[in-house]
Amino acid sequence: MTRKSWFRYFQYDEGKETPADARNVLLIVAGLIAAVTFQAGVNPPGGVWQDDKDGHMPGRAIYSYQTKEFYVFLISNTVAFSTSILLLISLTHKFPFHFEVILATTSMVVTYASSVFAITPDELVKFRYILLAAAAPFIIRCLLQVWTWLTMEEQPYEKHIVFMENRGGQNELNRV
């Protein structure tokens, strides 16, 4: 199997996979990203100071004293975390227990934020950048939705309906 055929073999194929299959894969990937980035935010690389020797404050991230590198880590990790949360909430919209999913993810975001604020020295990191990084995926998604809404052409109702054949061979009505 060549490199190119190997890559194509694992690509999403509308003819083979259903949207439900794609959603399930995305839920798993988003859940894993949320778990990894949450853990990295709660327990940063290098750990935290355990004592107050040499003027260090216990519980502060050791890595935070390399300011530029810590900014890159913290902002990248926060963007990945909030994007995965956005995916989890979006992919479970109108599912049973959606309120509970929102409650759990909101609690996770609050826990992540309080942990980041606790381990980051106030004088080294400007929190507005972290908050902007956390809000960026949500803002971008909203702007994309507004752009799509504004640029969508007015079409008759019939043009918004597509008939697709499902795996059982029956016609299924799907809205675009």
C-alpha cells in the first residue's frame, strides 16, 4: 500500500460512513483532546513548586518562569481545550441529557480556569490573553455562522431538501 493510498483509505467517505459514524469519531477525538489538555492545564509541564525556597511560591508552575515559552504553552493548550469543549457541546446538541453535558463541560472549564489561575504567577502572565484564547473558538464559530447566514442565497424550499439513500436501501429525507 503506497503512502497516498494509505492516506485515502482512512479518509472520510460519504459513500461508506454515515454522519452518525463521523459524529461518533469526532466525539471520541474531542473527548480525548479535552482530557489531555485539561490534564496539561491542571498539571503543567515541569510540575509546580513544592516549597518556598529561593523565593518561589508553592503551587506555582515551574515552567511559568520561562515567560514566553509558558505563554505559548498556555495559550495553545487553552485554545485546544476550548475548541474540544465547543465540539463536544455542538456534537451533542439535541441529544438526551444535553443539559447535563453542558453542565459538566462548564464545570470542567471553570475547574480548568481556576487551576490555570492558581498555578500562574500574577506578575508573569496577563490573564486577558488566556481569556481571549479560551473565547476564540466560540467567537470564530459564531462569526462563521453569521457569515454563512448573511451569504446564503434565498432559494425555494425544495432546493434545501436532499434525498439520500441510507444503508438499508430506503430513501431518507435529509435537510441541508
